[in-house]
Amino acid sequence: MALLSLEQVSVAYDNHFILEDFNLQLEKGQLLSLLGPSGCGKTTTLRLIAGFLNAEQGKFMFSGQDYTHVPVNKRNFGFVFQSYALFPHMSVYDNVAFGLRLRKLKEAEVKKRVLRMLDIVSLNDFEKRLPQSLSGGQRQRVAIARALVIEPDLLLFDEPLSNLDANLRVNMRVEIRRIQQELGITTVYVSHDQEECFSISDQVAVMNQGKIEQLDHPAAIFKYPASEYVARFIGFGNFISFENRNDEGEDIELSTKGFNFQAVKRLNGAGNKGLLGAIRPDDLQLLVNVVDSKLVSNTLPGTVQVSTYLGRSYQYEVETELGTFTVNQEMEEPFRQGQRVTVYFPKEKLVLVQ
């Protein structure tokens, strides 16, 4: 039985539904990320779980109990905000202790818990410091400690790393995953950054216009997006619309405009549905001296239109009869603009989406 369950939930602003007949389940001890662009409903979902919003209809179940109408202060949930939301006039110690003192715990117990939590987030010697004297990453760790010290039943993160620079974001996401696994706390994490979500999550829900397009393990979503929307969102920048499909052989046979392609038939069906082929720029290859692409499966003749140096590789825009494709390829000597090439689509990298 799932620890957390949203059942047919709908949320509206000014008679406009942000979530409608929305369903979500989360197992105890897992970290689930809600991933998607601004306006997709991920923050609304988080605020609904936290109790900041009320559902128009549906039910929120938590640990076998109906939490649909339980007020925020009665939910033992920890919330980490994008803006840290620390009290500027309070020390690190007092910020972390705030929730415990609201619960009227004895000061000896408060001290024991606060010092333990500061140790977990690696801020042992910072208890007397004020927030303005801390770096962004240190402030975020104080916010995490404050959320965790109350020993919450559920931990909620709302874009917690968006205010940090790139290197610090990488370090902090490692810390968040370490702390979550060390404590075994069930967590819902909201972000628009796919790399961030994939690196720390047990499950990822890719959201679009208030609905979950795909909910799966990060590696499964990365390799086998279930829809065109998910594929585009996670970096499958190249698409082919096929006219015909034959599933009778060992591989899936595809064709369009006289060109033949093959895609690997996967046992679980992932990446096998539909007539739209998707492939990442890094997975395409550029070849020369292919005699006739219509006689060789998974190849297209084309002309290099644009060449861009990326550091480790070159990125090419290649015009073909089936459209323009983006190809990233490492090489010593780049192809020239206007050069004739053949684009090769490895069948094991070609994914079919709906």
C-alpha cells in the first residue's frame, strides 16, 4: 500500500483547472521528483500535498488516513522553500530550533536534536552564525535542517536549488540525496531541471498541463520516453514521422518516402509504440561514401548546413529529404558547410513514441 496517494484530485484557480482528475502514488522511503516546465502543475501538486491549497474534488490519502481536509499545522510535513525562508535575525541554531520550540519541547531535547541535525547537514560549527553571513549552499542546508529536525513524516522541496550557481547545485543535490537516503525519509521534490531530478530520484513524474505524461525510474524515462512531449523535454531533438510499420520480424520495420528503417523490438514495450521515431543528437552518426542510402537501412543522405564547435564535439545541422537533423559528433577534422554526408540512425538508439 502506498504511503501517499492523490486520487482523482482537481485544483482550480479562477475557474481554470490546473489539476484535473489527477492521480499519484508514492511508496514509503522513496524520493519522487515532479519534473516539468513552468505552469505544468508540479508546484500546485506540491502545495496541495503540503496543505497550502484545497482540492475542488478528489481525495488525498496519507499513511492510510484521509488528509484531504487536514490543515497545514496538523500535517507533520517538512517544507524546504526556494527562497530558504530563514529568519534573518535568528542564529542558525535558533532557525533550526524554531519548529521544535513551537511544539513546546524541553530545551535539552531541542539542543540534542538541533546539534544532531547540524551534524547531518555538515554545519557543526555554524550554530551561532546569522543567515546573512552564510553562502547560498549553507543557507539551503540550514533550511533542510530546519525541515528535518521536526522528524517529519514527509519532506517537500520546492525548486530548492534554483537560486544557486551551477557548481553549487551539483554539490547540493548530492547532499540532498545523501541526507534523504541516510534518514530514509519519504520525499517529494519539484524542479524544472531534468539532470537534477534524474540524479537524485527513485521515481520521476514528467508533468504537462496538469497531467503526468510518464512516471518511471529516471533511467527508463531517459532511454525510453513514452510520448513526443517527454522525448522533446528530455533532449530527443530529432524526429521522423513514419508512414508504415511492420512488427512481424525480429526488429520493427519502418518506412517513409522510400527510406527503410529498423528499430529494436524491446520485451517490455518501452520505446516501441507509435509511428514517430525519436533519437538524440549524440546518438546519430555522420558517414561519408555511402553508395545509396535507400538500399541501406537507417541511413539518410544529407548536406551539412551549419557546423558549431562545442568543445568536446562538433554540432551539425544536416538537411535531408526527411527534414533537418542535429548531430553531435567528436572528430579531429570537422565536416565543411555544404559537404555531402550520410546520417546513420543506430537501430538500438531509435525510439518510437506516440
